[in-house]
Amino acid sequence: MKKIIHISTGLENGGAEGVLYRLCKGDKHNTHVVVSLIGRGKYADLLEAEGISVYCLNMPSGRISINGLFNLYKLIKQQNADVIQTWMYHADLIGGIVAKLARAKSIYWNVRHSTIEVEHSKKALVLVAKACSILSKWVPKKIIYCAEQAKATHEELGYDSSKSIVIGNGYDLDLFTVNNAGASIFRNSIGLEQSKLLLGMIGRYNPQKDHHNLLQALSLVKKAGYKFKCVLIGREIERNNQILFEQVDNLKLTEEVIFLGQRTDIPHIMNALDINVLASSFGEGFPNVLAEAMACGTPCVTTNVGDAGLIVKSTGWVVSPRNYNELADAIISAIKEKELQNEKWLNRSKECRKRVEDNFSINSMINNYHAAWSK
């Protein structure tokens, strides 16, 4: 049994934080301790409910505090862990350097971005990533990437290629499973009849998620004569988001699009959707929402970002980013198959579930981390 200290930039409601939580919860062979550079976020309470110790350094977001660095150094020395596993750029840099100074035994970085686009990313983030590329030869024992695309991008940036390991995300297939009752509960909660065609996209309001691209595509789907509803779910996806609301209004989609903000009933939502859509334009590593939907038997239409194409493969539709015409055509193809080729659609749904079972289970991910930490 090993003791693992995880140092994360934060514990907010993000994909990386979700993977960290599932890994700590599911791994019964090791002892896990989690450190957040900033606050508790969503996952601190959930981790503690699983008996996992959580420490928050409460550094200001985007800034370093001397007190926080000292407390991190002291914590690493006190815990005397076998492995330091950092998560995301700032934790890779700060946690990695402090762990190195504390003479930690084995330091592993975790990289979650598939691309770094200067025009869309914060300058500080780009600088941190470049600093990590320089230090990658000195600080980490291994660098764990969430996706093949992430590995290729960062090696091109200068990350040490001799240390690369790719570990895809893993999912609780008892939680994300086919659940018709859950689908009905969600549809009833938003007043939607069971037979109504329902599309959806889960993702915070951010240029990376490219809601504008999705809305443009939905406008074309509507103009083609198809009837549907589309739920948009995530942080800042609310009617008081003036920019998003005006886009919906200008595209005459007010009857089709439903804003739901953040939700905790994601497995029910994934079951309720007929088609799950991801319209992201950049920055995705291993998009959780695709595998989660597929585990519930819901086919996906996605842009080709990060490892989206690898996840979906032949079970769904993969199109170019920032191309709403292609996205609309793919959504229409999915709708036509669902409405006109029932047996083919049912087989596709089964293939979605099987692909996740065969490749992206939580046990598979945990075993891969065990193997990595032993190197």
C-alpha cells in the first residue's frame, strides 16, 4: 500500500477534479490525501465523505502566497508520502517545485489540456505551461496525460517525451448506466413529454465550449424543419447571461433552448437526452461528457477536439471544430437515424455503452495509475 498526496490547483466542478475524486474514491489499495492550492470547491466535502483527508491552502486565485508555499512544504514533509501526484498546470509547477525542494520521493504531473491556444487562453496559463515545459526534465518522474492529443501537444511545446504516459479517464458504470426511470424523472422535472426529441450540451459558459457554434447549428436544424428541445447545462448557463440569451433570441431559438445552469443529476440527464452534443472549439483533453453519455446509451455528436474522436469512434458523429454547418448536418443525420431507422439506432445505443465498458471503466483507470506510480 502506498500513500499518495494529490496536489490540485483547486477542487471546483471541473473534469480534472472529477477524475481526481473518482480515482481517490475507487482506489482501495492506497491511502490518498488531497491538497487544494486554493479553496474547497465542490469536491472537498465529497472527498471527506469518503474518508479522504483534504487540506486547503487558500491561496488567492491566480496568485502565490508565501504562507501557502510554506504550509505546502510542511505538509509534504509531515505526510512523507510515497508519491506526489499533481493535477493541472499551476499545481504541476508550484506543487512540483515545492515537492522537489521537500525531497519528495516520486513526483508525477498530470496534464489535462489537449491544446494551448494563446488567443483564447489566459496569459498566465500559457506562461505556466511554458515554465512547466522547461522544468519537465528536472521535476517530475513521469508526466501523465489524459489524452493522446494532450501528449502530442505538450511534447511539441517542449515537455520531456521520455516521461510521457497516457491514461484515459474512467467512469463509475453503476452510476452512469441505462436508466429509463431516471430519464423520466428528469424530463418530468422540466415539463417535457417523454416522446419529445431532446438534445443537450453540458459545459460551463466559456469560449472553449463554443456555445455560439452550437446555437448556429441548432438554428440550421430548426430551419430544416426539425422539431426539438435542447437543454444547456453548466456554470453561467442561465437566462441572466445576457450575451447567451441574446444569441438565442436573435437566432429565434427561444422555444427550443432551455437554460438549466449547474445540475447534480447528470446521470439522469444523460439518460433523458436522445442526442448528446459537444461543440467545443479547443482545449479539451478527454471530454468526460462524451463517455458519460455513452455509458448511458446516448449517442453523441461532437467536434474533433482532444480525444473526442477516439472516445466516440464509430458510435457517433465527429465533425470539425468551429464549423456549424458540419455540426448541423451531423445533428440532422443523428435525428434522421433515430426517427427512421429504429433498429440501427438501438444498436448504436448498445455500442455506445459497450465501448465505455470495454475501454473506460473506473477499474481500468485505477489499474493504469497503479502501474504508472510503480515506474
